[in-house]
Amino acid sequence: MAKVLVVDDESEMRNLVRIYLRADGHSVEEATDGVQALDIISTSRPDVIVLDVMMPGMDGLETCSFIRSQYPDIPILMLTARTSIEDKVSGLSVGADDYLTKPFDGRELVARVRALYRRAYRDTHEKYRIDPIDMVVDMQSRTVSVGSTHISLTPKEFELVVLLTRHPGRTFPREEILERVWSGEYGGETRTVDSHVKNIREKLRETGVTPDPIKTVWGVGYKFEVES
């Protein structure tokens, strides 16, 4: 499994995360602050980093930004006690791949780390199927099909489909989708997300997919959920 670096100034939290991850078969290294984390990364590159936001001195956001500038391919899961969308988007905007709010369930922590590891080190030729709607996403050709029907998607529509389908059941706020798919290039204009979701829904409906697997979470964003 993965080699995980846990960065947190609280020993109890590091111990808790270590217990969960080791029980799932991962190896764990620990750092008490951002500076120590950077030293460890330079000599013993981890597969995944679990990084706390609130740390004295070099906080998690600054640490994340520096790691991302030097090691763009290492997935980072941020731990935060803050629950506002703005705080979460701040973490994603400096390069975090995912976030988890404290207190958290150990099973969710393990699932998030596993997902980041798989996504970062998967075969770039991966093709995956979504049942029972017989939807296939091909990462190599960057195409989506339902049954024998190919769906014509723009590059951003494809990236949005990949984001949602790789995290079934997870609600993505519009701001987070904008940051992940468009890298903030639309200056926070969330209507861009809505218009792309509308286009994708129409294209899925034309292939006979019903009910719509892209669900609206009112006041928040969207999630992908197939009804069995």
C-alpha cells in the first residue's frame, strides 16, 4: 500500500491517523510542522501526504503551496477543523487534492487516502465502467460512452464527468468544481459550472440514461449518484 506522511503539530492527532492508516496496511512517517515535513519529503518521498491546516509557524496552507510547487504529483489530503466553503476552497486553491473536516471517521480517512493513491498512481490508459447504466469513461482516449453510443464532450465537460464519477455520492460545491476543472480561470463565476452540467445532462439524456445521475444539491453543488 501507500507510504503516507502525516503532518500535524498535535501528537494525539498524529497517533490517531497513524493507527487508522497502519491498520489498513499503509506505512506512516510523521512530521510535527511544515519545515520538518519538507525535510522528510526531500529525503524520503511519500506516496500521499495528510496535512493539517492549523499549525504554528509554517501553517498547512503555506506548506501545501510549497510542496505543490516542488512536488506537483504527490497527492495531498488536508485536515481542517474549519467547515466553511471558503476555508476548504482556500486549501484546494493552494494545491490540495482533497480535504477532510475534523472530527472525522477513521473509515472515511482511509477511504480518502486510498482514493488519492489510486488516482495519483493509476495507469493513464485506465478505462472504467459505471453500472448499471453501462457508462464507460476512457482516460486514454478521453471519451465517454453509454452502451454503444459515444457521447461528444468538450474537454472541460470530460474533466467534469471524470471528477464527479470518480467520487460517486460525494457532493462537490460549485466553487470547488470551478477550482479543480477550470483552475479558477473564470474568477469564481459559478454559472460556468451550471451551464456545463446542463450540457452534460442533456447529452446523457439523449443516450437514454434516466433518471439523471448528476444530482443537484441545492445551495451547494452537484454529485454523481446512480440509482440501482
